[in-house]
Amino acid sequence: MTTALDIVIVNFNTAGDLRACLRSLHDAPPARAHTICVVDNASTDGSQAMVETEFPNVTLLPRERNVGFAAANNVGIRSTNAPLVLLLNSDTIVPAGALDQLIDRLESTGAVAAGPRLVNLRGQPEVSWGPMLTPLGEARQSLRVRLAGSAASWARARVERWTTVERQVDWVTGACLLVRRGAAEAVGLLDERYFMYEEDVDFCAALRANGGRVLFAPSAEVVHRRGGSFAAAGGAASPLYDRSHLAFYEKHAPQWVPWLRLWLTLRGRQAR
């Protein structure tokens, strides 16, 4: 049977989350013929042994060092060959039918990339899509994220409306991102200057610049436990974010770089 879908999961010291993710895919696999590939960024928590022992049908690609999220995803993409590729975080749980629905919406709409509705373990939606990164776009996205974390009923109702309507967007999160291989290869895959953060926004921007459309498809729903890889990074999330944030503006909107550097300095943060 010809493989239709390759699932690429990048892991760094998240053995527990990874086990739950792989178990969900094993217990309720997508209907399409597929492969699962775990790219392990030199984990030291037994992740590699767990995959080899408990999931022998999963391809394990161990790295000798932590090469970062974008580079590790590229390793997985280059090591597979199906026409569809799913980039999936290790801290996700995929319910039955979710990937089939996501594939259906991608193919039905002609989009080159699509992301599902993401919810936490309590079923509360995450703002998993957004506008292109600009100062105004970031302000709008920050407001949406704050509302998503609010306990106010009106805020939750608004977020629920935002996250239940299918729409064309500038980007969907790399926590669960389905992409056509041809489109990904046409833009050179993910930009490896991003070790962690912003690589998904940049990737979607490249897909759009090449004529593709990016779809938020809430009829597919995936649980995002959130933060396992970041916690495993030893508390380095903020400097990593600052470096990626600066790299993104240097690439896409260099006129804002001096202001971003000033902002980082005023906050006592150094991106490099």
C-alpha cells in the first residue's frame, strides 16, 4: 500500500508526553496509510529506548545533539516521502478521526497547509492560528491569547467563536501542522535559523509567498498538553524566544529591528 501520510514528531526529553502521543496514534490511527517518525534531539530521559521497546513500528532518528525544532523537523521530512506530512508535537494527543478530518479539509479546500483546533486537557481552546508577525499583529494576538486564558464567561464565549470557524489564516501552529510535501519542498522546508519559536510562522509565510493558502480547520480537534519540550529545555524558553523573534523581524521586517532591540534592552533581555 502506498503511504499517503508521514507523521514527524520531534522529541527532546519528553518521554512521558511522547508515549501518550504515540499511544493515541497507535490506538486510533488515521485511515490513510501512514508512517510515524520520531526525531530525537539527543534526549537523556530514556525516550529513545522507550520508542524502540514500546513502539517498534515507529522509525526513530536519533540526533547526536539537540539541533532544534526546525532542523529536526527537516530531518524527518527529508527521511520520508509521502505526499502529505504532519508536523506533530510530542505533547499532543490525537483523538480518533482527527487526522482524517484534517486531511479531508486540506484536500477539499486546496490549501497547502492546515492546522486543527487545539484544546487543552480540560477541553478549553487554544488560539493556535494568527496574523503575520508585525507590531500590530502581535498586539492583536496577545489580546486573543489573554482572553483564551481568562476565566470570564464573555471571554471564553468569544474565544469559542474564534476557534470554531474555518478560515484562511496567515499561520497555524507547528504543534500540529499538515502540509503538502511538494509545497514544503518548494520553499526549502523550515528555516533552520530558528532553534525554537517562530519557525511555524516563518514557514507558513513562505508557503503563502509561494502562492499557497493556509487553513485553520476546527472540525479537526487535537489535544495539546502544551510545554513539555520547553520545560525540558531547562528554562531557556525566554532567550530562545527572543532570538527567534529578532531573527524573524530581521528577515521579514528589518525596519522594526532597532525598536525591538530597544524593547529587549529596556526589559533587561539580550537576544544574542
